Amino acid sequence: MLSFKYPASAFLSLFLAVTGANAALYSAHRNLEDYCGRTLEINCPYSYGEAGTLRFLRIPGTACKVTVTLSSSSCGLSYEYFAIYLNIRSLYTPENSRMEIYDTSSIRTLGKSWNGGYTPQNSNPTSAGQYLSKYARQPEISIEFTPSLDNTPAFYHEVVFEYVILSDTSSDSNARCSALNGYVSDNYICDTDNDRCNCPYAYTPYVYSMSPAGYRQQCAYELSGGAIAGIAIGCFAFVVVIIVITALVGKRRRPRTKTPRVAFISNGYSETSVALTPQEAPPPYPAQAYAAPPYPAATSPLLPVPAAN
């Protein structure tokens, strides 16, 4: 039998299980230094979407160029185009060095450039700048680091890029991000866990200006129809769970009706049932209400009388 010592906890647990309230899933961190001179492929944004983090755990002491692209040119629908958005979370490079981002989807175009040194960050969300690639079937960007002329050794400060893949096509599983002129998966567009920003309130495509990201307002009002339907289904399921649990708890606490005990009394010819209370013992077996049947007198054979002498 089900037993609920803490009904409120049971309600909450079942609600979370039904609605699938889990944090958004992000791809594992990639260390860009491991990809110097190579291409780093990002997963296609299937129905769940695609987002993650790229970082230099340390700035390399030599020139480094990392190409970032989608893993396939056949992602999504045949007419769907994608873009790579970067929130540059932290940026601290050696003096006189240079970090640049180029869009290489078609024509190589400089998208963002900054000189070495410390770049101030905004908080809530943490952001030193942002970058949006062009929309293409298979967007591609190149992150390039040029060290200072004095050949500075590896610099032990992180440079962190948080990325999300956008689509130019709406669906039941995404919502519009006006600042980026595209659509972000419902799983990411309003997620701010770990101080992330997957859709800023504004974006300015300045090459030499960092323009830090900021959270957009009224995020909930821009959810897609699929997300709203999911919330409605979750609320309905929650109500059903409460009704079921309440019924089970009420059934468990309902007083039991005891079935009366019955004694059967026999007089040799028939039986009579008598209902007993819980404290009552069955009556003693009654005396026979009829006379004992007559038995014949004992007889013995007559013996001859002995003759007198």
C-alpha cells in the first residue's frame, strides 16, 4: 500500500517528474588551444538546440587560429539557415597582442577585433562583448590570436566564449530573439543558469566595440506555442497528480467497518446463526431439548434352577 509521510514533498516530486523540470543541457567545454590550426565542429541544432562553451584555458605563446563550424551542411530543413552567437564572457590577453573573429562562411570578413590587455566586464550577465556570425547553411567563423612582438610566453588567463546556434526559421520548439534576428531553442532562450545569456536585449555589430550583452526583458512573453503548450500540459498533469494522491490518502485514512462475527449453534437437527459483538463470546453449547431415546432393559438368558438334593 502507498504511504505518504510528507504529502507536500510527494506532490512536488511527482510534479517535477511529470513536467520534466530539468536544467538546460549544454555541450562540454572545448579548450580552443587544443584546436590551433584545426577545425572545431559544433553539433547540428536538432529539436533540442545546441549551445555550449569555448575557451582558451590559457593564451598560447604562439599564433593560433581555430575554425568553428557546424558538423554538417545538411542540418535542419533544406531552406533553413543558421548563425553562431558568442557571448564573450571574459577577455584578458597579453599587452600588444590581438584577438580577432572572422566570418568565413563565404567571403572572409572581419567581425570583431580587440587589442591585448584586460577588457572590463558587465555583470548579470557576465559579458565583455558579443559577436554574431552571418546566417548561412553551414556558418563558419575563425577565432585568431596573434601574440605580441616580444613573443610573450603562454598567458595564464582564460578567454571564454559562450555560444548558441540560431535558426532563421520558426518552429514549435524555438522562439524569436529579436536582437539577433533569429530563433533560439526554447530550452535556451530564457535560461540564465550559471549567469548565461543566450539571447541579449540588444546587439550592435561593431568591429572595434565590444558592446557587452544584457538580459532582455519579459522573456516569458516570447515563448513559442510549443513551450506554452508544454507548460499547460505540465500544469494539467500537476492537478491530476494532486487529485490522485488526495484520493489515495483519503482512502487510506477511511475508518474500516468490521464484519460481525457469527456463531453457528446446532441442536443436532438444524443450525442457527447468532451475530456477535466484538466483545461477545459465543454462547455455550445448549443442552439437548429432547428426551433421550428409550433403551431396552438389559436381559439375560434364564438358567435352569438346580434340583434340590
